[in-house]
Amino acid sequence: QVQLVESGGGLVQPGGSLRLSCAASGSVASIYRMGWYRQAPGKQRELVAVEASGGGSNYAASVTGRFAISRDSAKNTVYLQMHSLKPEDTAVYYCYAMIWRSLALHDYWGQGTQVTVSS
């Protein structure tokens, strides 16, 4: 079993900052990739930021330059630092991990954490 637990969401004013965390626990032998997605009310889930193969990261155009993804491999934890937040960033943010188990890659999702940007 693998669990992804997000934290750090909340209410923030436009222009503010938040840092989301996601810790992977359980049978985590080797994490191949981690990332963040979000889903706003009435919209489909969309990619926010994800680690790229071979290093580096990929970001949605709408968050490039404002958000940064990073990972502490020793803690199996991925972070999403968000700056200059806008009302349109309001969504439930989901942590994603692709993990090696039994010689195959498996996808896992966290339960989501709400981010609300409002004055």
C-alpha cells in the first residue's frame, strides 16, 4: 500500500504565497516521478507541475514563473511553492506519484487539498 498525504492548502489573498507538501508513505521502494494537478469547480483536472524524465520540471503555462516544484528524496516528499497567487488558481490540488512496485510503474493520487485565493 502507498499513501500520499497533502498538506498546506488554505485561504490566501491574491498576490500571496502558499507551499503545498505531499508525503509518500507505505511500500515506497522507488519513486520515479512526482507532481501536482488541480481541479477547479466545473473543470477537468489539469497538470500544474511535474518532474520531467532526466531532470527538470514541466509546468502549466498559467503557473510558469510563479510556481516551483521540488522534492526531498530522503523524505519522499514533494513540494509546490506558489507565489503571486491569483483567484483563478483556486482549486483542489492533488499530489501525484509514479512509483516502482513489483517491477512495474504504478500511479498514485493523494486525497487533495483545497487552495482558495480570494480577498
